[in-house]
Amino acid sequence: MAVTTQNSSQMNKVDGVTAGRLDITEARGDLRTLTFGFTQSGAGDANSVARLFKLPPGKVRLVDLRFTHDALGGATDVGTEAYVAKLDGTDVAADATAIASASATTNAGSKDIFVNQMLESRHGVVVYATFAAAIADGKKVAGVATYVGG
């Protein structure tokens, strides 16, 4: 083996090694936020869902997701509903763990999930939480998503 120096895909564009320019999600894009607040209305069985927020249409890089939560009794997955891809119009299937899988939410607390995921859609992408355990009436989840683009 040898010591190496290699470029990221973005540095290859900057140096002209590959064709193309950095897009708004890679350089000089405005950081934007979406806030959300959810309160369970009535008790919900295990695998109940909370729709949290919708990212705008277009090319969006979801940077991170921060939220506080009551004691939810079990793990929580965070995923995306099905959506239509922007470029070719193909359907993208729902993915219950696209953002986070089995995030520990048994006890009250907060989460800071670094996501750094690119999503391209024609009509936006809904992000939702699935609760592994039954969720009691009045339980709360609130937070903010940070993204670039849209």
C-alpha cells in the first residue's frame, strides 16, 4: 500500500477533472429549515405513523434532523413516503428507514441525526416517523429539519 491523495466528486468538478459545475446543494446554497410539532391524538398501536414535514420539490439535500420527544416506549424509524422523481418521473417507493432506523426514543430526550441525503422530486417529499411501540395519547415529538435546495 501507499499514501494516497484523492479528490471528492466535488473537487474533481472544481479542478476540471470531470465535467460539470457544483450545484446549489454542493456549494453556496442557502441553508433552510422546516419546523414540526406533533402530538398524538388518542392512543396508537405499535407501528403508528406521524407525518412530520414535507420537503419542497426539486433537488434538496437534507442535512440533518433534530427533535425532542416524550418517552415513546420504543424505537422510532424516520422515513420518506413514496414520491415521483424529478428527472425521469419514476415512482420512488416509500422507505420507512430512509432517514433513521431504530432511533432510541424509549425515554424522553432529544436526537440530532446527521442525514446528508440528496432527494429529487417533482412534488416534494413527506418525511414521517413510525413508532415501534404503542404510543399513548398526548405524546409529543417536535423539531427542525435543515436542508439546502428546493
